[in-house]
Amino acid sequence: MSPPERRILMTTDAVGGVWTFATALSRALCQSGHKVTLVTMGPRPGPHQLEALTDTRGLTVEVTDLALEWMDPEGEDIPRACDTLLRVADRVRPDLVHLNSFREAIFGFGVPTLVAAHSCVGSWWVACRDEVPLEARWHMYLHYVAGGLNAATCWTAPTRAYRDWVEAAYRPRSTGHAIWNGLSLSRTSGRKEPFVLAAGRLWDEAKNLTALAVAAADIPWEVRVAGPMQLADAAPCIKGASPLVHLGQLSHERLLATMRHASIFVAPAVYEPFGLTVLEAAHCGCALVLSDIPTFRELWDDAAVFVDPHDTAALQQILQRLTIETNERGRLQAAARKRAARYSLKGMVGDYQRLYDAMLEEPAAPCASPEMELCA
């Protein structure tokens, strides 16, 4: 017996892992017979991003310029966002709302509402700077994050470790569900070549690529980094003479093609709630060298080499060793690919569908947030 057709309203931004997650989930839900209206917020998706979704029956994409919550910490765009999203909901009449952000849950959609906690400024700040953000505007942002978690029918996180952090920091009224992200990628890989690959925004403290720039100085192979670089914000060891080979911002297809030839993928991040790029690299048969943080340990224990993200000497030694030890490198490549199969798109979609069904069995809790008056 096939599951009943659901109408789902989902929000997303067009940058990085949230876009990858939301589009993969939306397409899979539509292929299962549901109808999804995907509303983009923040920077407009590129033509190639939108073209990739045009062949999915049941999927409608609506592009807005509504501010992403971390780019609007004071909440100045909340009234406009509330009006826009409630108008879309009134037209679409969803059975369920899936938000890939926090504060929009305070709008009170009148149907079960899920918040997927992919990341937040509070957790980034603690991990990167070992303190909570002190500016008043970030206090307002944290207030809206807590409000969204409390207004939602339920919420999810992509790892148990990140779920536990959110629960300890925001103390939402309901317990979160840990649902691992998943992908469906071809397991074919190209001929492995002697280079190390990393990916991420070079200016983002969380990615910790400055540590890799230091460690790469005495590695016999090229260390290539894919991702945008804002020179004004980049650390001196990246913007000046650096052993890193900067590939620039690659399309998703070009990044996967590069991964298929990379022998080693390194992620020295100090903060990563999941790390879809690591999962993609594992699918492509890269040996993984990862920072020793709880989320990576949860996902990749026994399938990667772990290193203290602040110990550049240890990172350098590990990379030097793996460029030489062919058998160990091959063992890690096989282990990463085997582990990647655990995080499948089918498994993720099944977990979300079961959660949707459970949410729809309960009446939607009314939103009692004082910010509701902003929507009037």
C-alpha cells in the first residue's frame, strides 16, 4: 500500500550543504508521490541549480530574496518574510511545513511544522572562538533561534552530537530527532592521482584551512583547496605565499570530478554539524583525514584518521605518512567508501517520511510566540 500523497512546503537557501540536502530530499519525496513547494531564501540560486530541478514531477520552486536569519540577526526582515511565507502557504495549502532554518517557525502556519537544525551562529561561535557571541544583535538572533525551536512541532539535527549541543544550549520544549544526512551518488571513481584535496570557504574560521596551509608546507604532494576566498578576510598564510593550490569555487559537478581523482581528502574543521562534503569525498573513494570533533567521530570512527585540529605538526605528519604508505591509504579509501553507504539518501528520506507521518497524527501546536504580532 503506497503512502498517502502529502503537500509539503519546504524552505532552503541556495548555498552549500543546505541546498544539497533540501533539493535531494525534495526530489526524493516527489518521486515517492508527494508534492513539494521549495521556497528559496537568501542569494538567488544559479541557473544550473534551478535547471537541475526542472525534470522533477511534483516539485515547484519559488525564489524569494528574503533574508537568511544569520544575515539578518536583528530580525528586520521578519515581517516581510512572515507575510511572504504565509501567503505561499495559503496558496499551496500544505499538509506539513519543513523549515531548514529556525525563526520562521514562529510564523504559525497552522499545520505541523518541522525545523531542521543544520547549523547556527551560536554553535559556530562557541566552537570557533570558545565563547558565546556578545553583541546585542546576536543576542536577538539567539532569541529567534530558541523561539523557532519552541514553536515547531518537532525538530531534527543531522547528528546526535549536534542535537545534544542544541538541546543543551537552547533547551527546547521537545527532544530533537537525530537523522543522518544521506546522498545518492555513483560509486565509480576515476584513477587516483597524487594530490590531497580540501574544500570550503577559506575565510570561514570553522573550516580551519589556515591550519592546512601551515601543514602543507612540507607535504610532497600538491594540496588543492576548492572554495571561495575573500582576500580581505583570509588569514595571511592563505592570501600570501601559500603551499595551497587554490582551485576557486567549483560547480558541484566539477568538485565531484576532482574528488574522484583525489587520493586523500582532508577536513581540519573545528566546527561541522555533519559535513556533506566529507560524505561526497568518501563516496568518491578518498582516504579521509578529519579533525577529532564529536560529529566526525560519530560518523567516521574506524573509517578515517583523526587529528587535533589545532595541532598542525600532527596534521602534517599524518599527511606525509599517507602520501608514502600506499597500503594504508588504500585501506582508508576502502573503509571510507564502505562507511559512506551507511548514509544513504533512501535511509534519510525514509526517516523523514516516518517523522512526517508521526507529526501528522498529532494536531499542530498553536504558536504562542509574541513575535506573531509582526505577521499581522
